[in-house]
Amino acid sequence: MRDVIYKMITDRVENTIDICISSDIPKEDWNLTELNELLLPIIPLKPITAALTDEVKDVKELKHKLKEEAVKLYEEKEAEFPEPEALRELERVILLKVIDRKWMDHIDDMDQLRQGIGLQAYGQKDPLVEYKMSGFDMFDDMIANIQEDTVRLLFHVRIEQKVEREQVAYTDRASVRYLHPLYGSIRLSGYLRNPRFPV
């Protein structure tokens, strides 16, 4: 799961840079304001300034530098968690919730497209071809939105740990709640074996 998340992070950085900066234009004309507006709400890096662009010679090097910073920032986020498995579980839960929400939205959008696609015939276009092309574009948008939301949630999650102890011979109850400013909390809990009382 960790490799999938890292790929999402690096893809998001690369795609955002491709949207904002063309390799054909000189460094002086790079639109850093747009890059900051699109990238920083998703990955909370330091603002990208002209001083940073002076350190790189081209867009490829800028991509590499920002990817490294984003990965390093996520590694710092990983260090906040008491156990790596807790973060892996959180990654799975967030990814599944985002996929579920985006998939349901996609199904609704495809239904609306199907209902209105007949109007394409009035424009001398084959409705079936238009439906397939629009559906493919909508699916690609859904995948991009899944990646974007997952990365945003993982970078903005805060950990709040609370351990409850029960007077039971065989178990300790551990509960961890992850808070996100926009999407509320996710609670992971379970019974752990108590080493003081072997089974």
C-alpha cells in the first residue's frame, strides 16, 4: 500500500506541474502562482518561489525536486504514527472511502450522460461514439479525483491517540482516532493481546 500512495503523491506533483508549466517556456515566465494554488492545498509544501526555481535548470529538475520534498513530507507524516501498520490501515480505509464516494458519483454522472446523449444525434454525431468517448473521459477524471482526494486526506490527517485499559485478563483495548479538518474522524480500534496474561 505504501508504494501505491507514494506513486499517487509523485503523480500528483508531476501532473500539477504539467498543468501549470510548459517545458517550452523560459523559467522567467513560469506561472508559480497557479502552481502554488493547485499544489499546496493538496500537498502542504513550502510555497514555490522564484528563489527555488533559480536552483533548478528546467522543468524536469523542478519536478524531481518537488517530488523529493513531497515524499520527505509524507515520511515525516509516517513518523507521527506509533506503528507503521496503523498508517497502512488508515491508508486502506481512506482509499476505500474515497473510491466508494467517487464511484457512486461516477455512476450517477454516467446515468445522466446516458439520459442526455440522444441529443448528440441532432448535432450530426453518433450518440454511441459520443457516449463511449465521454464515458472514458469521465472515468479518467474519476481516477484523477480519487488520487487527489486520497493524497489530500493523507497529508492533512491529524493523529489523536487514546488508549483505554480494561480490567480483563486477556485483552487490552486500544483505540486510535484520526481527525481531518474537512472529512471528520476515522476511528480504528481493536483488542490486542496482553503480554502480562498469556493465553
